[in-house]
Amino acid sequence: MRKATLFAGLLAGFSAFAFNSAQAVEIEYWQYVFDTRVKAMDQLIAEFQKANPDITVKQVTFPYADYQTRVIAANMAGNAPDVMQLFYGWLDKFVAGGILQPLPKDAFPQDKIEKDFFPIVTAMKRDGEYYGLPTAVRSLALFYNKKLFKEAGLDPNSPPKTLDEFVAAGQKIAKVDGAGNIVVAGSTLDMAGQDHQWWREVLIRQFGGEPYKDGDTKVNYNDEAGLKALNFYTSLQLEKKIGKAGFMDEGQAAFRGGKAGMTIDGTFRLGAFSSIKDFEWGVTELPANAQGVRSNYASYFANGISSKTKGEELEASKKFLAYLTSPEAMAIWLKTVGELPALRSAALTDANLKDPIYSPFLKGLEYAHTTLFKDELGQRQNAIDMVNRVLLEGQSTKDSLAQAAEAEQEMIDAAKP
């Protein structure tokens, strides 16, 4: 009797094990390498797996420069990840390449998406379908080094409010050696960082222009406003001498190393800057123009589901994406990475609105613009080249601007389906 009972128990245990094994599913999640983002995702995966023990999520990362190529190659080879991160500006390329599938409406109703998320989420919508959702959104702000402000005789509690004040502060902070080389920048100048966004969606608008028309398909900055914006930006090095392109390689490195008084960067930099111990830093809204006009650039990385994902992997991916866009996940992301929650209710809390670090970014979201890139990488490089022709080759701003506008229009036209 005891043997029969023991056998029955073992059989039941084996059957339960076989059932659970059959129900278990593994999915892959891909994103690019950025320390705080990888750390945050590790934590999110751990929390998700606790609540969903039948689902295993494997995180795979690649260097940013290789990421898009890896995703495209994996999709062509039939080895695409189930859930992937993508910059909103890559969407047209990913949709045209058959990399993503529309988000299933049973799990992600469109009316709820547009009710709960910040409006910039619609940049992930094409032909009536959403292809991804963000965990967090980003805007720009001016970071400033309070120690360098004090040393320059500036009030560390009164950062620049206007472009004129920004220039004046930068000139007081900047230091050069006996050969005239900058050793401390008043502000970073980094078009490869966020300055191309500052020029495109902020400065052009503050000088009275509009960078694009017709759903961002027509370049519109080869005019007086675009020229004034480019003149202002390049004058920061050539005339005002508050900084130099390429100083310490990257703007964020110069600021983090205490060698730059100011830098324009995004919320995603908060996690990295939190490790700074040598000086106190603050955050303020991007400087307004002389008339008080402000502008900003908002962006985000979304998470989408591969077109190759089917069956039980698709069901698991839907659950995982739903978790990545939950208030709980957004709170973890905010704490670890510093990026603002994409859900309005999770972002616009009293605590966040009163926070001296988060508040400037949240205010920036209210008047931010989101460029609908057709070829994000190419359009960014085009802006970098435009400035380099002026700073390094001595080309006139008028000619370089015209060349950039023509080249960018060709990129946009070539990307049309």
C-alpha cells in the first residue's frame, strides 16, 4: 500500500513537473548598452519573473553603434528578439524592414494608450497602428556646475534663464592656458550629443523659424531663422569662446570631470551624473530667448514586439511589454536611470513637480517638440557635418546651412515608401 502510494505521489510529481515544463517559455529582450539602463532592466526582469514564474526573460545587449545593424541582421536570419528596444526615430526603418508587428489591441487598446501616455507617444503610430510603447520619456535641460559658478563669481542658485545670460555665464567660467587652449569650458559644445536637437527644435524656433513642415517631411530651416540659429551656435566657439567642439571628446565626460560649467543633456544622464562626488550640480530649464520664448525637444526609446514572435512567446511578450509600461516599472526606471515616466499619472506627481531635478524636465515636456525622423542616424550626422564645416573647414554658415538642408531633404525623400 505504501509503495503504491509512493508511486502515485512520484507519478503526480512527475506529471506536475512535465506540465510546468511544457508551460514554461523563454523570451529574449534586446537593448543597447548603457550601464544604468541595463541595471534597470535587470531589476525589471527579476520583478517580472517573480510575478510570472512560467516566463523567463533573457536580456541581450549590444553597443549603441552596432545595435540597429544587429537587430536588422537578426530579423533577416530569423533570430530576432521577441521584445526589443528602439528609438522612436527608427520606427519607419523598422516597420519598412518588417521587424515589428503592430501591438495587439486586446492587450494595448489605442484609446487607453492615448488617454494615459504623454502625447508624444503618437510618434510610434503608423497607418492607425501602434508599434511600440515607452517606459520613459526624455526632455532636455541645462545642467550646471555650482562649484565652477562660485569660482567665476556667479550665484550658484541663480542659473541662466536666457540665452544672453547663458553666454555671459559661459564666458566668465571658461579658462584657457598660455597657448589659448581651453582647459575649462564655460559650456560643452557637442553636436554628436544633444546639441543637434537643441539647434534643430529649440534654437531655430527661438529665432522665429520652424525646422520642418508637412509632418517633418519638408526641410524648412534654410531661411533667416535657421541661419541665425546656426550663427548663434557656432559663435559660441568662434566668437564667444565659451567652449570647443571635441573638448575631452564628449560633452558629458567634460561635465562629469568638472571641466565644463554647463552642458545641455537629457534626463537619461541623471543616473550617470548621480555618481559625481567632486562638486554639486543643478538642473534648470533650457534658456529662453530675449522675448521669453522657450522650446524643448522630447524623445524616448520604446519597446516593441518582433514580427517573428508568435504563439506562447507572443503571449509572454505581451505580458512583459505590459509590465514594462506599468507605473511600477516606470518608478524603478526613474530611480535607476533618471528618465521620466511615460504615463502622465506616474510622472506628474506632486513630489516630481516639486523636485528640483525632475521639475525642469517636466516643465520642458509641456512645450517640447518631437522630430519625426525618417533617417535618425543620417539626419543627426548631417547636422554634425554642417557645424563641422563651419568650425573646422571655415565654410560660411550660409553655405553650410544650404548644403545641410539639401542633403537632409534627399535623405527624407529617399526614406519615403
